[in-house]
Amino acid sequence: MPASSRRHRRRSRALGVLSILFAAASVLAAPLALAWHEDDITVRRIGPLDGALARGLRQEVRFVRLFRNHDLPILLEGATLARLQSAQQRELKATYEAGHTIVLLDATLDQISALHAILGTGLGYRSKDMASLMMYALHQENRVPTATLMPPLAPSPLRTPAGDAGATARADEALALEHAVDGTLTELAHAPVAVTPASPRDPNGIIEWDQTPLQTATFAVSGAQGVYNTFINVFALHRCLDGTDHYTVTAAADWTATQAKWQGATSEGPNPSMYLDGSGNLVINWQDNRTFCSSGGFFADFDDVCRYINYPLSYGLAMAPRNEGTVVQINAAPAATQGQQTSYTSGFSFSLGGTVNVSAKGPGGGISAGATWSNTTQTTVPPLIVEVSNTGNEGAQWNFKYCTSGLEPDPGTNCTGHVQMVKDVCQAQLGDDSGTNPQQGQTQVGKFSNAVQSAHWQANLDTRVNHATFDIEVDFVANIGNTIAHLGNGLDTGPDPIAGCDGSGCACVSTTEITPVQRSITFEIPFPSTVCE
């Protein structure tokens, strides 16, 4: 069944999704009921399945017993791994070898390592800000382990004047769960990729190292503010000529502000959407439009309020080795601080002469007479300032900042990163009504994609001392803005206690709250083999 059809069917059950998120603990503990449609995905499951994601999946997935034909994906919870029988472990490995996906729900990083031990493949992970993942999926493509890591959903920062999660926050969180369900269904529906027969490879030939990853991974962050996916490839080899290890990591972004939108409210009759309740508390029933983004002026006896929410101010990515010993950053791309632009060149090219031993389970693994690398590409992006710098232990970090011309530039720049939203006033502190903002990447239909970051390190053998793996930490952050303008005229003629404009309805001010959506993961990379003949 197409994902769009499944999504349409789920939206008709929006209230049901909300009840999933906010049900009482007694409901969450209830047995998992099954609802199956004949065009849905068939999955073999092991053990009980519970939690919000499992309940979202049950409407889309047909569960069957674990028969041993290796021809369907397998779904289980992380806790179930400790209770598997030997036959079930063998079936997990046979299913993976056949190219189907193994999906863990609510799995700790230790439980993911236990899955890797059963399958005999996969890198280790650790994290400074996550004890577990909402979903972890693993399959192989041409013998390369291919993983998807989905962190727990983050709650919406949007709150009512009373401090509660309002209707917008609840809807955003429900949609985030829907995105998480869609992502998991995509993993379960993955069809095995035919393995390319490996022709005998001449160890005296040169390997194209950029085509031989040790593992690929998608870091899939789905939250109340949007969907932020980063595709990562990890490469490793040992160079025999000088006894050095080499590691390269590439990251490609596909980050979308799916929940970015305008909202407004007014105290003007006959049906006000902003008012004081019987206890004198301000109530704002946000409307999904930009109708109330103007000041009523000096003679108005009502207040308007307007906001643009869940939009990105910047995206950041950092990569840094974490082993002691001698590590040198050979190259990183994009390589320098750049001004505002809509395209940039990323990637680099190099060669390593002399015998190398490439870490890979695919056809490129093993000994070669040398290695080449070339991933230079030209990337088109929304108007951005690309800031690049180095970080601790020879690491690299990139910051992609949205930049537009405006009346309130960010400190130290000539651009305005937050949305210019107030219109039809004498002077808007955040800009004018030119219609140029928000820009594409800050809207639902816009996205920041095809932007590639790469880093290459050389490590001496002293990095192996007191370590079982070479560890590279990758940090992600999307700084999300919520900008609000209170458009009362300052004469206390409406219910809004915040007077956002002066008495003439001019010089209206707005405020922007920044919320980081941040995750960190460390890849534990086995040391390359030092065998050189």
C-alpha cells in the first residue's frame, strides 16, 4: 500500500493518534490488538509489542508467527533479545543474510549491540544524550550493513499562556508520531537488494574507497518541530606503507520543517479567538493563517497576535574523533567560512599509494595496491551562510544559517535569521511585508537537502592503545524558532497583557524563542586489519 494512502487513512484517525500519545498508563499496558487490511505489510514478530509506535503500526501491519522461511522482515522489542531461543537467533541471522530488515522497538544501545552480536555485523554505538532509540532497523545492501536510528520523539516547546500543551502542541506531537510510524513502515517494507556477484578482485588493483563503506546509517530525528534525517557513511582502512589508519565520515542532510506555519488570533468580535476566561486567564485559540498579523492602529479596541512557528534558524553538524593518541585531520569539506550564497562545493579528492587493507564486508574489502577517493559535488541550497570551523581533537563542524536582509540583523552579521513577520505597520522591527520571508527552507514545502559534509583523518597506531575501537562522535542540532508578535496598540484596549506596539500602532516588536533539536551518536569503528600481504 502506498505510504500516501496509509497516511491519509491515519489522518482520518487523528483523535485516535492523540489518544495514543496521552492515554493513561492503564491503557498503555493493555494487550496489543491487531487490525489488518489485506493490502498492508506482513511482518513476523517475536514477543510482545507495546508502546506508542507499536500501536501506530498495528493498523498498518499484519503480524504472523516466526516461521523459518527467511522471506519476511522481523519486528521485536529490544528487551525480547535477552529471551531469544537459539533457533530464533539463527532465524534472525538467516533473515538478515537474505536481505530482509530486522526492526527493534524501544531498544537500548546495549540491546542493539546484542543484535549485532547475533547477526555478526554492525558497528557499536554510544551516546551522551540518548539511553535508547524509539526504533532501530538494520538490513544489508550488497553486504554493507545499512541502519536507521530513530531517537525518541521530543515534546513540543509550544505552550499556552497558562503553561500547558495546547492544541497546536498536541497536533504537532501526533504528527511527529505519524512520521515515526511512516518511517518504520518504510523500513519494514524494504525489499531485499540483489547482491552483486563479487568478481575476483585483483589485490594489485586500486580500490575506489569512497564506494566501499564499512556501514551506512540514517539518523532519523522526527519531532514536534519537523523531520531531520542525516545519512552517514563510515569508511576505514589501514595503510601499510607508513602503518597509519585512515577514517572518513560523510554526512548528507535531508532536513524538513514539516510543522512550520503561520498562526494568528484576535479579540475582535463577533467570534474572538483571544479572550479572558471567567477566571481572568488569557485564552488564545490559534488559527492557522496570517490574517491577524497587522496592528489595528491607534483607534482599535481589540488586540491581534501573530506567530510563525516550528521553523529552522540554522542546522549544525560536528564530527570529532574521541581516541587518545596521534590523530590528524587531513581534510574536511566544505572547508572554509563562506558568506551568504545558494550553492557551495563540497567533498574532496585524494589518493593513498602503497598497499592498503580496507575494512568492508562488501566486495571492496581487503587488500589493494592503493586507494582513491573522489566525492566532490556542487550543492544548491536556500540562501545560507555556511560557517565552518574545527573542534576538539581534530574534529570539524559546520553551521548552516538562514540569512535574509532585514531590519534586525543577527549579532555580528548583516542578515536576519529569524522570520520577518509583522506587516502593515509603520516600522516592523523584524522587517516589512515584502513577502520574502519565510524563505523556502523555513516552510513546510521547503527543505535543506543534498548538502554533504566530509572529513578524513589519519591515525597512528597509538590510538589503538587502551581502546577496542576507533570512536567518532557525530553531533546534530537544528535550532528551531518560534516568533510571536503581540499587536495591541499599547492603550490597554484588549485582553492581551503584552502591548507589542506603541500608541500609534507603529514600531511593533516581536520575540523569538529558540529551541534546539539536538542529538549525539558515537560510532565505534573496529580497527582496520594490519595484514598487508
